[in-house]
Amino acid sequence: MEFTLRDYSPSDFETLYEIDQACYPRGIAYSRRMLRWYLSQRGSLCIVAHATGAAEGALQGFLIAHASRAEGYIVTIDVQEAHRRSGVGTALLQETERRLAKMGVRYVGLQTATNNEAGVAFWVRHGYRSTGVSRGYYLGRIDAYEMFKELHQPRRPATA
Ligand SMILES: CC(C)(COP(=O)(O)OP(=O)(O)OC[C@H]1O[C@@H](n2cnc3c(N)ncnc32)[C@H](O)[C@@H]1OP(=O)(O)O)[C@@H](O)C(=O)NCCC(=O)NCCS
């Protein structure tokens, strides 16, 4: 594995913004204001993947999620193009789901554009299922799948 995960730190902000601008089309990528807003919400969780070895420290991707009681929400997952299909997205998602479950989250939702083939394949691969389509969710003209997954709760130690 040429990357490792850690929690977001405020000094990552500008890099996260640049990665997000590169990952999504104009109008769908977040403004700095929106990104800051999501990161500052109570119950928000942001994990970053950074390189180990020669490129030590360079950010390869990140995931922002939000937890509110039993409901979790994936705000965004962004992996730099050069680092895709190497398991970075999977590692970010698995760690996020683990943390959300520990926080008591049972259901995780998200939206993804119906024309985002990589995104849809990624979510399906990880057990997310479409519960419907929001017409014109992005920019009033791009449809989005509403996707959903039920998490398994972490096992509690058996009591005697
Ligand atoms: C979607 C995204 C996060 C996937 O990240 P990643 O690090 O490349 O994902 P992984 O390497 O962990 O892929 C896991 C599995 O997802 C599926 N998958 C990922 N990208 C895929 C693609 N382009 N085509 C088909 N399946 C894909 C595959 O099943 C893959 O397993 P495999 O490589 O063994 O076949 C990444 O493509 C990305 O950041 N895209 C731009 C932003 C975006 O669209 N985010 C999701 C929408 S909310």
C-alpha cells in the first residue's frame, strides 16, 4: 500500500479544494465556502489518504461524511485521477463506514450523478443500492441516483 489514512487537518483545506475542483465539473465541484461549511458541521467526519514513501505526505484523496444519530451521509469522495483504481477510495470508504458505525450510524445515504459510471460502479461494488432518481439534482439538468446502504453494527463484547 503506497498510502495511509489520517484525519483531516485545517492545513489540508486548500489541497482538498483543489482536488475537488479537479474531480468534479464546474458547478458541481464545491466552492471554498461550501467545502468549509461541510467540514465545520457538527457530526462531520473527514478522512484523507496521503502517500507514503517517495511522495510522502502528498494527498491522494479524501472523503467527507456526516453523522446525525442513526443516519449517515457521504458528502463527497474524491480520489486524484492519477491514483484511481488503486484501492484509495475503498480504503477511505471502509474507514468512514467503520467510524460511522461506531458513532451509532445504521444507514448511509448519498447522491451520485447517473452519468458518473465510475462513481456508480464504485458505490454498487460497496453495497450501495439505488432507491430512486432525483431529476435534475445537479445544476437542474443532471439526474442523480439516491443511494443507500445499511451498516452492520460493530459487535459488542458478550456479557456474562
Ligand atoms: C469513484 C472514485 C472515488 C473511486 O475511487 P478509486 O480509488 O478509484 O476506487 P477503488 O480503486 O477503491 O475501486 C474500487 C472498485 O470500485 C469500482 N470502480 C472504481 N472505479 C471504476 C471505474 N472507473 N469503472 C468501473 N468500476 C470502477 C471497481 O469495482 C473497483 O474495483 P477494481 O479496481 O478491483 O475493479 C474515483 O473514481 C473518483 O474520485 N472519481 C471522481 C469523483 C467522484 O465521481 N466521486 C463519486 C461520486 S459521489
